[in-house]
Amino acid sequence: MNKILIVEARFYEDIAEQLGAGAVKIIEDAGMVFDRIEVPGVFEVPAAVIKAWNYGGYDGVVTLGCVIRGETDHYDHICREVSRSLMDLSVNNGIPHGFGILTCENHDQALVRANVVDRNIGGRAAIACLRMLDMDKEFS
């Protein structure tokens, strides 16, 4: 049975709850098991992914979180570097990965994207991870 790791940045608790709920439903509906790891913010997500992946026992990873634009360029640095780090981890380590980190202009925008009855980005990230797992099976 496949085991999925969900890494959640919890800086925005309300958004994280929706993202997590969406991902969990998809994974459970697929009959898979999962672990959830919480990290303080999006910056910590790549480090948590590689530590857990190196520990072993996971077949895929779903990353969840949110960055909301503020008054400084901090937003740009975090979005770019975290996205690049996660892409590098996925490609260089062959990690089936579903990317569910929101990059939004404001909190309202993030809520719409996270909400399980609207955009359900957490669910979509889980679907992407499952699809990548299927690809692993197709090429092995």
C-alpha cells in the first residue's frame, strides 16, 4: 500500500486546514495511507520533505501552504526559492510530488483557492501526487 507524506506550512491556520482537508480526502478516497507533518511556514517545507524522504517509508509527497504578498520583497524571495527547492527535490530525487503551495495577493484570494468547495488546491495537489505515482508504475 502506498504511503503519502503531507507537509503542511501552518502559518495561516485557516488556509492550512482547508488545504489539508482537500488533500486528505483525495488520498483516503484512493485507499492510501498518509502521515501529516506540520512546519511553521512555507520556508521550512523543503527541509521537511528531504528529511522525511531520506528517512524512508514514503512513496509520494504533497506540499501545502500559503504565502501572501506583503509590503516588502520577502514574498518574491520565498515563493521563488521554495518553488525551486521543491522542484529540484522532485526532479533530483525522483519524488512523486503534488505542489499545493498558494502564492496570493491577499487572504481572501487564498481562502478561495484553499476552500474544498471552491478551487480545492489541496485536493488538486494530492491528485497530482497520485498521478505521478501512477507514472512511476507505468515506467517501472
